[in-house]
Amino acid sequence: MFTAFLIKYGEIGIKGKNRYMFEDALVQQIKYALKKCEGEFSIRKTQGRIYVDAQTEFDYDETVERLTQVFGISGICPVVYVEDEGFEKLCETVVQYMKDVYGDCDKTFKVFARRARKNYPLESQEICMEMGGAILNAFPEMKVDVHNPEIKLNIEIREKIYIYSEEIPGAMGMPVGTGGKAMLLLSGGIDSPVAGYMVAKRGVKIDAVYFHAPPYTSERAKEKVVDLARIVSKYTGPIYLHVINFTDIQLYIYENCPHDELTIIMRRYMMRIAEQIAQETECLGLITGESIGQVASQTMQSLAVTNEVCELPVYRPLIAFDKEDIVTLSKKIGTYETSILPFEDCCTIFVAKHPVTKPNLGIIKKHELCLSEKIDELVQTALDTKELIIATEN
């Protein structure tokens, strides 16, 4: 029945003279989202509207699901196009539309009309009144409710006439690519994929870095992280995943530093490496999935010590979230089931039994001096041997 979708956007609508840039970015994201859908589509902008027109047969449910994953869309309205063959014919078409969509229902309704084509013989208010009367004649059990209708029937008079009554909620946010680029420290846990999703929702393009520690972590642990990146890429577009072999660095820290400080010192070197890759790839910041107090390395004192090694800003969108909030969001975006697979990451393997929760920056720096003989060489080797994987949805 439906041959097109009206795409509504939220924040983009309040932009000024550069709004067209955000609209163009949204159009590109819609094109990317629909690439793997059954059917062919054209996307067009017109008078503050974006339309997705089906050029061939298509899978309605699949198309809607893809569109709901595009950041920047606030609502998706399935649309029926009608040629202008007079108001009487339009009334017949609308009555048939109501039968097809709602059957013989007794819901309340209200007609909304927008006359973008000013040479149409009826004004917007007249269209609403006359169309409301035609619907009541066809469905005597229905009632008009101008304040809180169950059905909001929209009629837009343009080059064609557009009819729609449903608005499917979109992902909101801003189109990916309009907010710069940042580097996500991606692990195999629940938190970091959610953090990447949340920052991408604000229009930020995501790259990622993963720290692998063979043979202490398996190839399956690495594949788990790649799978998480692929899931997140449904929302963000392709993710450039940099895989760092961190084993020698971790062992060197393990052999030369106090064990209660292992997590903090390893984390500081992860941030150093991630920042170097971020700067080389023109990222404007780092993203982590940290939340205050969730583990020993995420106390306020630990976060301050970790931050000290970074020049780029570190974005922590989950900083005040409870774990249950994060789990709920991970289930919504589809990463939870993969995140809980039992494959350990490098942080888990080398964690101390009793890690320090209130590290002193001066003491941490003093103990890092014990690494000075080889650590720079090990870091450079890790950077030189990194693996790049372009993660896209299957």
C-alpha cells in the first residue's frame, strides 16, 4: 500500500543558514542505511521535507527497521501519494485509506491539512472540515477529537497529494559526520559499545581501538570485539578498528610495577596509544565506557590519574549511568548478547586481586620510571604492528 516515507527531523530544523549541510548529511546516512534493503529507493529534499520513494517492490518491515537506525531522524511516516483529480476523488481515496489501514474502527480522529501549493481551490481549514465530514459519513462510529485524537490524518497538498497518519519514532540525535570524529576504546564488555553509540548519536564519526593480548586472550575474544563493532556500525557507518597487540607491554608492566597499580598503569598506556592513533587519524577526542565507581579504575581519583596522560579531551557518556541503565541500552541497540559471551579481554586477565582505588599521581609516575628502559620501544612496536579492520554490518 505504502510507496514512500516522509522523514521528519528534530534538531536539524532549528539550524540556521547551514541547515542544508545537516540535511545533506542525513540524506547520505539514509542512503547508506538502505543499501542492503530489498528494493531500490530514491531520496529527495523538498521544502523542508525529506522523502524516501520506493522505485521497486520492497520489504516494508526491513526498510522501517533500517530507517529507525539513522541518527537525525525523529519520525518516519509511511506515505501514500495521490494525483490531484479533484477534491471528491481525494475524499474517496482517503476513505479507502482509512479502511485499509484501520478497518471498521471506532477511534477518534483529527484531520491536519497543509496546503503548500497555494493554487489549490480549498484552503487548509476547509480541507480539514470537508474531509472530516467525508470520514464521518463513511464511518459513523468514529468521532472527532481536536485535542487528543487516536488517529492524526495528515493531508499535504504539494505537486502531488500526500496522505499519512502514522509516525514511527526515529533514533533522534544528529546525522553521523556532522560532529567531527573521535576514537573509541572498544573492549569486549557491555559499556564501551554503548558509549560509542551514544557519542555517534550526536553526529560524531567513530573510529575504534582494541587492545589484544595473545595468548592470554584468544582469537575468539578478538572476533567478539569485531562483532561488536559490526553491530554498532549499523548506526554509525563503517568503523575503522585498530587492533593493538598489547601483550609485551602488559607483561613488562606486570614485571616492573606494583601489582595493585597494574590496572591504572596499563590504562594510562592504553590511553597514550589510543591518543597517538587518534591524532594520526584526525580524531578530535577519545571515548571510553567508564562510569564513576563501577570498578577500581573508575573512581574519581583513578579517572583523574588516567586523564593526566591525555592532551585530547576524553568523552565519557556513561559517566553517571547505573549498570542497569547501560545494560538496558545495550539490549536496545543489540550489543548485549555479544558482550556477555565468555571471552576474556586483556584488562580482565591482568587485573590485580586488590587494585588501588585512590591512586596518587606522583607515586604512579615514580613507578612508571621503572619502565623507562624498554617501554617506548614496546609502544612503538605495538603501533608499528597494529592491524586495521574495517567493521561493517554483515
